[in-house]
Amino acid sequence: MGHDAGVPTTTADADAVLIGGGGASTAVLHHLALHLLRQQHRRPLRVIVVDPLDRLAERPADRTWCSWVPRGSAAEAELEPAVHRWWPTVQVVAPDGTAAELDLAPLRYAMVRGEDYYAHVAGLVDLARERGALQLEHLPVAALGVEEDSSATRVVLPEGALVAPVVLDSRPAPPARPGASSLVQHFLGQRVRGREGSVDPDRAVLMDFSVSQPEVGLAFGYCLPSDTATALVEHTAFVPEPLGAAEQAAALAEHLPRALGTTTSADLVVEHVETGAIPMTDAPFPQRPPAPPGLRRSRVVRLGTAGGAVRPSTGYAFTAMQRAARAVAGQLAAGVPGDRLEVPHPYPRRHAWMDALVLRALLDGPRRGGLDGPEFFVRLFARNPPQRVLRFLDGLTGPGEELALMATSPRGPMLRAAALDAAWRLRSGR
């Protein structure tokens, strides 16, 4: 008997293997559990997560995700149990310290702590297990690679391999080819506790550009309070190379007292630290590796940063990560094989061009005719409804809204960036 070209002919160990157990994979498990709990199943879906750390069991406080969510939406209902704090307004602070209060309605700004999200998803997974809808296994090892041919897709382990019709891979991966412009979003944050009453729990600062600025790129602080004494305060820089550890620590130490309205950071107790470096580049990140001979498409789908979820001009990824997870989970629950999974592109393709212009202009900076980063973002929020800006950052705006945003951007630097980008594309054949 012949076999469908995309269907593995080797016995599978699972219906799906997830390589990596971080935010992107956890989001898939989140939406998969929701789908399975809503529908009847003839047999449980078998899923294996391959990662040295079992985040659903250990629930580390390793990261914080933030996003803006429409009130009354399905996304709000799905996320609500894991949200640590909501804010209807946020502040953007200009370099001179002037603060603008932005009313986000009909959106709300959400803060999701890693440990809370892992705990929420673990509860949903346990419920799906109890109802016989899901079999989830965690292998505490690092995958060595993925091998694929027309008969099977294999996740190679230190001992043996796993075969599955769907492999979701969230390991870091290089872009398909170099881009023209790249920055790194380098951040260092501390969850700190001060004296009672020292923190305004309703004052969430999205971007504070009054911090010291780098020679190339930009830097800002943000402050997300948990209560009247505790807040997450971070220093973030969009720079060509990550800052040195001492430089980043000094920048945060300088910002902390100002963010929390105290005279010295010695008054504060550090409860948690998080740090990272997120690529911001116009280089393409394909959502699949090349297909092997005999397959229309690879059965491997890349998630998270490796799948292009990071917005090149800002480093935001959470909403795109959730969109991909929602789409993938629904199809997994329906039994769609990996080569037939349809994964939404993280952002409209025209946004890739717009992001490329912003990156180039930020890299050039005002001394070379490019953008003054803080002035650009402050101006964007000042001259547009905040909902329009946030929808654009999430990849949800239409051409009309994008034209309005472009009209409020500094014309000279953006026209210069467009001309340089066009010349680069002609030279490189892109």
C-alpha cells in the first residue's frame, strides 16, 4: 500500500514533540489544553516536551511577559487567570522627565510573571490529563538535533531518538540570511521591595527615556508595581552589542531610586533578578526548515524567536507567540500532521519593511541623519492614539492606520532610511 507523502511511515512515539520548554512551548501547551478540554476525544493526545528544565513542575521565576489585551476578548479570558496585574493606563516619560499618561481603552496592559503562567498552564494540563484528553511527558535532556526524511521526523537525543508527525522547535536558530540592520534588546530587571507606601500601584511606566542614553540606539526604564511596596524595575537598551554586566547593573542602579521615588537603592530589597538579550534584526527567520526530498513542507515548525515572533523594531514577542500557539494548538487537537500545519506569519510582510527602516534609522542616530530614538517613540505616542501605536506593535494595523503613523514620524530620517534600504536591496538582490 502506498503512503501519503507527508505522513510518516515509522511508528511514532508521540503525536507531537516540543523541543524547548520556555514561553513559546508553554503557550502551545496552554492553548492545547484549552482546546482539548472543550472537545470530546477518542483517545488522549500524546505530547513529549524535551528540555533540561521542567518549567510546569518547577515554575521558575525566570521571566516576565507584558502585553496589551482588548477588554472582553477571548485573549483576555484565556490569559486572565495568569495575569499578576492589569493597568488601564500607562506612562511614557520623555528625556526631560515629562510624563504622558496614556489611556489604553479598550485595551488593558497585562503583566504576566513566569511562575504564574507556568502554574496556570500546569493546572490546565493536569485537568486535561484527568479527563483523559492529554498524555504529557517531560524528558529532562537537551535535544541534539532533528533529522527528517519522507518516512519520519526524528528528534535526536543523547540516547536514542523520538519520532513524531509534528515537531515544534523553539530552540534559538540563526536567521536564514543576514539582514541589513541589527540591534540587541538587552535588559536587566529587579523585583524590589521598598518601604510600605513607597510605590504607587496604579502607576505603570511603559517607557522612561530620562535614563542615560547610549551613543548608538536608545535606552529606557520601566516600572511595573505589584503593590504599594513592590515593583519590577528594568533597564532596557536597544544597542548594537549587549552592554557589559557592570555597565548594565550601574544603569539600573541609577534608575531604581528615581523610578521608585526613593533617595538610594540601599533602601530596597531585591527579591528577584531577570536579564536577557533579544535579537532585533531585519534578517528573516523562516517558520520551517527546508523540506527534505519527498515532502511538500517540513514537519518541523519553529516557534518563538526562531520562528520570527520577535518584532524587529521593538523586541516585543508575547502577542505573536500567543497567536502562533493558538493556531498550532487548534490544529494539533484536530490531528493535522506537521507538514500541513498552517502557522500565521508573525507580522504582516509590509511591516518587515517598516521595521527595517526604523532599525536602520536607529542605528544611524541623529549624528548621521537617522533617528533620535527617545524623541521618535515619545513623538509616536504623543501624535497618535495609543491604541493605534500598540496595535501596530502587535502587527494588527491596516494600511490606513500605518499611513497615519508614518505621517507622524520624523520625515527626513525615515526618507533617508528608505533610500538607503532601497539601495541595499538593489545591491543584495533582495
